[in-house]
Amino acid sequence: MKVILSIDGGGIKGIIPGMILVSLEERLKRKTHNPDASIVDYFDFFAGTSTGGILTGLLLCPSEADPTKPKFSAKEALDLYIKHGAEIFQNKGFKKILAQIGWVTEKYNNAAWEKILKDYFGDVKLSQLIKPCIITAYNIELRKAHFFRQKTAIERGDSRDFYLRDVCRATSAAPTFFSVAEIYSLAGVRYPLLDGGVFATNPTMSAFVEIQKTPEKEIPRNIHILSLGTGVSKKSYDSDELSQTKALFVVPALLDMMMSGASETSHFYMMQIFSFLGISNQYIRLEPKDLQSVDERMDAATPKNIKKLMALGDRLISERNLLLDRIVDTLINLKEEVNH
């Protein structure tokens, strides 16, 4: 049996899946009467892209006191966005002016973001994460997808192991927002990487394929997937307006449409696959269907918009309250089945 948690990219909109995770963890604590219950206890495999990759890293980061337990609760993972969102997407001085007139290719300085990652993760390695996972990125020189795998880091050692802070820097290196992440494996091999959202905003398909690497000839049907999105965009673009816009300023719109399309396509394929396998009820996708109440730009991290995103997440939790209870019951039952 495999129980998978997959978390989409979406910048500051990571607040939305972050809030769902907090709600799930609180319900798990209540229903099991275990104040130490955590998300990581109830899933076998994790997948994340960009902001989802960061949440994955936070959930799986081991505690110094007990490496089998998570360092951060779901609430503490969410707090990274609440407390540091405005700091991550902060643009000051001359660079801000140059970005506004299109003279620099990325809007934000990496230094603040890299410091936050170092503060949270220190020297924790990918191989030390509590559960198997896959976190996406894209190698701009090799022109191929790059997958950070906890299992591969353990099996192949320093050549495929990385500091977790570098993994998170790479998976969140969104084009036009942050510069390419030039990181190194523990063996010193260089990797120039971009945000995994350029091909897998929704990493559910990547996770599904990853767990099929098994000697079994038949596709297992005992797979359960919870996929958390950052919202369905209804924003439209005017073709005449785009055609009259300078090329550099069209890039964010194209990136937005590309990432949104990739997420929707992955969800569509997963629904079709699980329907074909006769296990439609074992794939659940949760995300807001309307982002009109918030500024949906991935870098819209003003205190006002952060509060709006929290309100949207809270509304989603309220609207899907019964479903969340059923998810928690299923997670508890599946864990009990494995233990017995």
C-alpha cells in the first residue's frame, strides 16, 4: 500500500495547502488522541514542486533530538510563509527600478531567501529526510527534468545527495522572479536549476510514476493520493494587449499560463488513470476553484494579501469540512491496516 501526499507550486499561494495541512494535522491529533501525531506519520511518499517542494522539505525535516520525528509541525511549516513571505518577495532600491523597466531578468535578490532557508534547514541533507520523496527542478544546461529523490540520495551517497536548503532553493527558482539556482551535490557536482514548475507545477504524475518502479508486473491498485493545489486561476489575458506589450513583460503572463496548464493537465490525467484502474475514490484533489478574492500573483506577498490568502484557505477548509474528516478517517484506517 502507498499513501501519497503531493503539493503544487504557486509561490506565496503555498499558504493555501499549508493551511489544509495544519487542519489535517490538528484533526489527526484530535481523532487519535495523540498530541504528537504529525502529517509525516500518515503518508508513505511525498512529492512537491516549488512552494510545494518547500512544504515537503519542512514536513520531512528531521528533529535534532529524534531524527525519526519531524522538526516542524504543519503550523510551523505554514509560519514560514506567514512570517517571512513579505521578506522573501522584497525588492528594494536600484534593483527594483531596473526590474520595473525590464533591465534585469529577475525581480528579487536571492540573499534574503537563501538566508531564510539556511535558518530553517541548516545543514540537513536530502538523504536525512524522514520519508521517501521527490522534489522537482529543471536543469537548464542539460535541458532535462531533475528530480531530487531522498531514496537515491541514500543509495548513491554524496554524488546524488544535497543540502536540503539547496534543494528548496532550486525547486523555487521561478524564472523572472529568482535567478537560476547554481547548486552543488555533496560530491561537488554543479547543477544549474530552475523551478520544477516549468514542467510539473502539479507533481502528482511524477509521484505516481516514481512509485511504479517496482518488480511487480501489474500496476498496484492500493494507491491513495491526496493532491493539494494552490488554486484554479480564472484570470484571462487580452490578446491585443499582450501583442502590444514588450516581450520581457509578456514572460510572466506566459509563465502563469504555462504553469496553470501543466497543473490542470496533470490533474486531468490522474483522474483518467484512477478511473481506468477503478479506484477513482482513492485520488483526491483539494484547491480553491476561485481566486478572485486574492491577488493570485505568486509574489503578491503583502501583509494584506497574505491575510486574504489565509481567509481563502480558511473558507476552503470550512467548505470541505466533511471531506477533510473523511480523509483523516481514511488515513487513520490505512495506518491501522498496515500496523496489523
